[in-house]
Amino acid sequence: MLRSRVRLPLMLLAATLLSGTALAQSNNPDFRLNNHTGVTISEVYVSSSAVNNWGRDRLGDNTLPSGRGLNVVLPAGQCRNDIRVVFEDGSDKERRNVNTCGIMEFNFTR
């Protein structure tokens, strides 16, 4: 009888902690963009799906070789984002309305 009395509060505490962790993560839009395309990416743009411009190139003067990743940091709560990459040859690829609060990594493939 004593064990069941102790077990229930511990289970409730564990459930509370787990749900609190999930809520904290669900508001975090940061993610790692991985280049699995086989070619170098020369530009990366990530912007809110609610706006009509791409903003700044997140690579600047750098490139993102295939097999490498880039940590993308976004404002808290900005969960719906568009992602655009430009390859060395000038071609590009976009992914629209990505829920970045629901992921930790985003793998770009060609």
C-alpha cells in the first residue's frame, strides 16, 4: 500500500516535468540545417512564412559543403518558416511553411 502511495506522486511529478520540457521545446524554432545534397551550398535564407522577403544570407562569405551543417537561430515562437538554399551553380531549392519548432534538424537533399 505504501509503495502505491509513493509511486503515484512520483509518476505525476515525472509527467509534469516531461510536459514542461515538451512545452519549452515546442516554442524553440532553432534548428540545424544539414547539407545532404552532394554539392556545396553558397547561400542560406530562413525567414518567417508570414513575410515576403528572404532577409540576409545566413552564410555571409562562407559556404556549406555537402555533409556539413549550419545552426540556425530564430526568434522564440517564430515556428513557421521558409527555407531557401542557393547552390554553387546558381540553382536553388525552397521548402515552405516548415514548422521549425517541431524539429531539431532539417536535412536538405537534392
